Amino acid sequence: MGPKDPKTVTEVETKPVGAGNGYVLEDQIGHLLRRAHQRASAIFQEVMTEGLTPPQFAALVKIRDFGTVSQNRLGRSVAMDPATSQGVTQRLLAKNLISRKDDPKDRRRTLLSLTPEGEAMVERLVPQGKQVTAETLDPLTPDEQKQFLALIAKIT
């Protein structure tokens, strides 16, 4: 590195030792999905103004969609394991965004619904949720966005 090469030692690109085996991390689906998730999560944190996490927002939207839903079905519909679903439910209850009652037909089940505060919050946040999606997909053309969403839905 001389005066004509402004790169520092940390910026110099080197070939990874194992690169000859045909496995390039940057081409692998898990790595790409994780990077896309990181992008979407960072945008979510910038855009959302109410201090909710993505799983909390997803739960509120699905409870709105169902009207009243069992905690078990809610967890399945937003792809949360039971422990995560329980934690999300507890935090939403503590924020008075949802209410919980026993199912009169099956006392082993708990039913969840939005409180008036929860309904108002979902109404306020849905446009922000749409903004998160738009900003996350912004590097793609409109046709690419449709195709990407269709393809990713196919593998989920």
C-alpha cells in the first residue's frame, strides 16, 4: 500500500481461506434471510412510534383480525412458540392493549381481545406498518416487490 492506494489494512479485501469449496456464505438463503430480517427490524424500530416490538405489533394486528382469539391460535397465526406468545401476551396485558378472559366453552383456554386502547393503537400503527414494508422493499422495483413477496410466502 503506497500513496496511490488509499485503502487501509482493514479495507483490503482478501480471499477467505475456504472460498474454494464453492460455498459462499453471502449466497446462502439463511444468511440472506437474516440480513433481510435485520434490515426490516431496523426500519421497524425507526418508523414505529409506540415502542412495540415486531411480535407485539403482529399480535395486536392478528387479534384485531380475529376479534377474539385463543392465546394458542394467536401464537400459531403469528409464528410464535408458546413461551414467546405468553411473554408477548403478558406485555400487551400490562400495557392495557388487550384483555383476557376464560373461554366459557372450555375453561382451559384463554381468549384475547383488544381493549379500546389497543384498537386505537392498531389504527394509528397500521400506516406505519405499511411504511416499514415499503421502506424494506424500496430497493426493488414494484414488479420485483410483488414477485419477492409471492416467492417468500411460498417457502413460509
